[in-house]
Amino acid sequence: EVQLVESGGSLVQPGGSLKLSCVASGFTFSNYWMDWVRQTPGKSLEWIGEINTDGSKTNYAPSIKDRFTISRDNAKSTLYLQMSNVKSDDTAIYYCTITTTGYFDYWGQGVMVTVSS
Amino acid sequence: DIQMTQSPASLSASLGETVTIECRASEDIYSNLAWYQQKPGNSPQLLIYDANSLADGVPSRFSGSGSGTQYSLKINSLQSEDVASYFCQQYNNYPYTFGAGTKLELK
């Protein structure tokens, strides 16, 4: 059974940093591109970015480019999202997802990030 | 960015009814469109990909259609477990973008 378990969410101050993790199981992690998607309190979904199978290539949404970094450790079947210089607009539930040619086959349960002073 | 306009924003329907949700892209997305279902308190789940392909395990009462800039999701014979929010998503161009969602309730 495919499982994606996110962790690392918390309350963080504006301008601060946070690193989210997503541990994958039930499939061969190193064979799949992985993405992060977030859902705002108003329920809108926003694609954040993606990483290829060996971690050598990433693509990001313009809204977070240069502030967020996606990485992975295939030996640990873990995906990461490093968030820096966070803003109140970054308050959301963050999901890691498995990607097949751009659509999201499986989603984790999500982790909450709140940006507030 | 490609804008995805989804309608209606909310919908109330009776059990057994047929429901249709529309999604319009701001430019041609060549059927690179997916639909997701999100039940209250849960993560989104893939329903349809490539505009009309049913994801594994999705009941056949769900179907997708469309081309170019206009797409739709149809639910035949509405069941109580279909109460959820539905989102469309284009993956023809970066950045991938979503519709604002349709909240489906029972009448």
C-alpha cells in the first residue's frame, strides 16, 4: 500500500525557516518524480514544485521560487521541502504527492504550516 | 500561468441525480487535465486523468470529457459518499494550476 507521511509542520514567524519531510513506503521511491502541493485556509490548491527521480532536476512555481527548495534522499525514501523567508501567505496544509506526467496519483495526509508572529 | 475557471462553486443535488461540473482553461491544454475529489477532513484523491481516463478504483459512475479549453466531470446516479469538493488541474504547462473547486452537497 502506498503511504506518504509528512512531518515537520509548525508555527513559524514571518521571515523564518522550516523544513518539511515526507517519508514514502509501499512503492519504489527512486522511480518516481515527487511534488509538493499546498492548500490554503480558503481551500485553494497550489502547486509548489517537483523533483525528478535522482534529485538532479527541480521545477518550482514562480510564487515560491528562490524561497523554497525541494530535495530527496532515495536511500531513506524521503522527500524534503526547505522553506525560508516564509510569509503569512505560506500558511497552508502542505502535501507531498507522487507524480505521473503532471497529475498527482497519491497524496499524503498533509502537514500544517502556520506563519504568524 | 494558465487560469482554470471551475463552475459552479457549489452545487446541491439529490441522491440518484446526475451532476456535471465544468472547468475552462485560459488556453488549450490538450486534454492534460485531471480531476480530484476531496472529502471533508481528507486529502485530495485522483479521479480522472488525461481528461477522460478513470483512475484505479474509481467507480464507473464518474466520467470526464472535453478537449481544448473546455472540460467536464460527470457523476451519474449520485451517491451519499460523493459529497465532497472537486478540483480540476491542468498539467500542460508549468506552473501546474488548479480550479477553485466545486463543493457538492446533498439536497
